[in-house]
Amino acid sequence: MLKNLLNNIQKKSLKERFLLVLGILFFLIYLVLGLMIMFWKSLPLNMDPIYRYAFGILLIVYSAIRFLRLINSNTE
């Protein structure tokens, strides 16, 4: 499976590989941002804890959707 994935990536053009790396980068950014908002207590956001957790979960769900879309576009 990993060999098939690497062959699929190598067949892509330079533009498609760049967009793949950019998609992975933004997936990680949204995931880390969601975790930071949820668990970093000294983050300067004046929000109630329930809203912080809700916003963090929303960002994590959005990053998961982006990751699933990235994986589905990579298999084509």
C-alpha cells in the first residue's frame, strides 16, 4: 500500500505535489490550532471554557474533513 502511494505521488506533476504538501501543512495547522485553543490555558482568548472546547472541536473536525478530501483526491 505504501509503495502504491509513493508511486502515485511520483506520477503527479510538480504543481500537484506542491498542492499535496500545502494540503498536508494546512491540515496540521488546523489540527494544532484546535488543540491549542482547547488545552492551552494561558492562550489570550477571553472565552468561556465551553466555547473554547466547542471552537477547538470545530477546528479539529474541519481538519479531519480537509484530510479526508486530501486522501480522496490523492487516490485518483
